[in-house]
Amino acid sequence: MNLTSVQEQQLADRGISREVVEEQLNRFVTGFPTLEIASAATPGQGITILSPAEEEGAVKRWDMYLNAGGTVVKFVPASGAASRMFKALFEFADGDTDEAPADSAVGKLLAALDKLPFKADLDAACVRLHGSDAASLLNDGRRRDVIAAIIRPEGLNYGQLPKGLLKFHGYGATSRTPLEEHLMEGAQTASDANGVVRLHFTVSANHVDLFKAEIARAVPTMEQTTGKKFEISLSIQQPRTDTVAANPDGTPFTVEEGKLLFRPGGHGALIANLSEQSEAVVFVKNIDNVVPDSLRESTIRYKKILAGYLMELRDKVCDYRRSIATGVADEGKLEEIETFMKKAFSLSVPASVKADRDKRAAWINDRLNRPIRVCGMVRNEGEPGGGPFVIAEPDGSTSLQILESHQIGAQYQALAAKATHFNPVDLVCYIRDTDGKPFDLAKYVDPTTGFISSKSYAGRELRALELPGLWNGAMARWLTAFVEVPASTFNPVKTVNDLLRPAHQG
């Protein structure tokens, strides 16, 4: 690949090597292979269902960790703008009629405006812009003016703000944003022995100041309410994780001055941000999956269960690796370890090393020396989300993976239809090895699990490359356990009308 001096400088400024760009461009030619799926993960075959006694034991183990001085950070991907939340509203505001059928998304929203946590702000915006509150405008048939006041910059600007800073839940005369709800949830599940709660939000570069302002506003009140001390950090998706765009024929897509066009590599790029966290235990959860105080009981309980179960698994991993390192892992012990790996992680030892005791022990030791994640899995009741599967690995072993639809080949569609659960993105991770040293998480990414999508730039068609997803291929080589959690822990807000659901009304 021949680069101009301008393009060479681009790579230097971003910290991207020529080899990385060449590899990415080659992907547009070769594409990405589909994974070999052994089976859908189901209860007893990849998905663990804990008994009440086991749940209580996990909660106690988590409390023990925190009381012994253990720390945790809540890692919240929060870089997305809320524009997709308001897609129906944009279409209505850009239309040429004020008619909104009662059964349409806009019609339902307008009929329930009083239930929205930002109704008072909306009224103020309508008065400022049109001299009348929302109800008066609706009485005059001015529905588009009301909708525009929600999404347009001259109104509330909700169509351009980050989702984490919108008002989600009402509390009488006050309200909370998702950021505030994550603070409260953190105070209830992740406070250390000194009463410190740590949270890390990944945000867009153009939203950093907005988040800082919201944090400065919200934290003093939340500290007074909870009696906790909050330590909050922010990061942006690093420019070196952007990917190069290509023309439809696979050649580099160039813009002014012959510069290469780079695009954000998707949420999989955040594995670099995750790797920089200093705490051993990390909770990962999407910004919009929050509920009001009155409905958070099951969320609190199962977050502690997932975290405690993670600690129990790590206890076993440390013990087994110690047995192998000290040479006391005889045939019986190796069989015990294999049984544990199979039950906890659906991880099987390949036949190629099974017969040789030393190779077998070395393989087991290597596979146990990985970051660990416990993922909550919800019964599939029609909600969108990636699915849990047992994957056949190239070396003949098996492992657990979370796959999105684009990763499932046509030959596996019938098998995928048998999936009983989906991924709500509720993870608890341990990112240090058995000696307490941080893992280099980049080493445990499967680079073959990205995907290519069609986009456009300035009216020109292009092909974009998405990096392996954060909880998909970016964690493909971790030790993974799936644990069933109730649907009450999964309450995302994908459209503004979701705020009218009982789970967000309190």
C-alpha cells in the first residue's frame, strides 16, 4: 500500500500503524468468517441456573470481597447520542401534517405527555417558543410544534443530546437522568468498605463537557442522599481504534487532500478503555438499562449474585492453577478441574492434548489464566439482544460466546432458533490474573469476529469496518460463564415511548 505524506501523517497523529490499515483494507476483500456453532446455550448446557442456596452463597461471597477491602468500578458505555430514540418524532416533525393516529408512536406519546419526566421542561420550552404550554398547543392542533420542541436544538434538543443525560424517571417534583440512576445503583451494589463508589463512563468527545457539568450538578445531591463518596472518571473512544473506510471495490476511501477516511470502530473499541481500569472487578452495563428506586430490588440482588458467583469461580481458578503449578495435580485432580471447566464455562479439553498428561496440564493452565466474565442471561421473550452459544474452537475445544445475528451463518439459523436466552449486557468481570497483575485485554480479542457494513459520506457510498464487539469478539478468549437472571433486570430505553412502560414509571 502506497501512502502519501498526508496519509502518513494521519496515521502518526492517530497512533495507527501501516500494517493495521493494510490488514483492515484486506478485510474488505476477504470478509470475516462465521464461527462454528456447536449448540445454543441452554439451561444445564452453557447457562447456569443457581439454586436459592447458591444465590445466597454468592451474595455472601460478594459482601466478603467488599468488606475485605475489595474494590469495583461500574463501566458504562455512554457515548451514543439519543437520535435513534426519537426516530419516529423526527419523521413526524419533518412531515407535512399535524395528524398523528392514536395508535402511532407519536400519537401514543402525545396522549401520555403528563407521564414523561421532562414534561415541565417541555412546557417551558413551548411557552418560550410559542407562548403556550404543550396542552394548549395540542388543543390548537399544533402537534408538530410540540414534537419539535422535544427534539430540536431550539427546544429541549433531546434529539442531539447523549442518552445518558436525558431525564428518564420522575420523582415527584424532581427527576433523574440515566447517569444519576447509575450512581444510585452503584451506591447499592458497588460501595467499598470505605463507602467509595467508582464509576467510569465512556463518552463522545463532543459530549465531555456536558457530562462533566451533569456530574458536577448531580454528585453532591447523590452523596448527601446515599451517604457515599463517588469517584467518577470519563474517557473517549481512542482515535487509534478508528478503522479505515473503503470504497465499494475495496480501495481506500479518500476525502479532501487525499486523506483517508477513518470512522469509529464500534463499541468493540472500548476494550482499550476497559483495559485501563485499575480495579480488579468491573461491572459492565449499558447506559439506558436503569429503573427507578422503587423497582430496583431485583437489579440489586442479581448484580450481587453475579459478582459473588464471579468471585467463587475465581477462587476455584486460583486454587486449580496453584495445584498445577506446584505439581500436585494428579490424574484425579485434572479430571476434577476438567469437570469444573465444563460445568462453569462449557470449556472442554481438545483430544489433541488429552492423552499427554503434561500437555493436558499446560493447556488447562493456559486456559484458566484468562480474564473472567459472568454474564447475566434473560429468558428470550422477544426482546432484541445477542444470543449465548457454545462455539467449537479451531483446536477442538469448546467455549461460550455471545453472538449477534450477523455472526450467525445461514447454516446455523435453525440451531439459533432453539436459543432460550438472550444477552441483556449485564456483565461482571475480573481483569487481573491469579498473581494480581492486570491482563492485557487486547490479547484476548478474536480479530476475526468483526463485520462490514454499508454507509455513506457526503452522498458517496462506502464500506465501514466494525471491530469485534465489546461483549462479543473483544471478549472471545475470556473465561465466560452465563447465569440466568430475571427479565425484571432488563429494562432498556430504545425509543422515547419506552419511558411510558411500567418499569420506568415507578
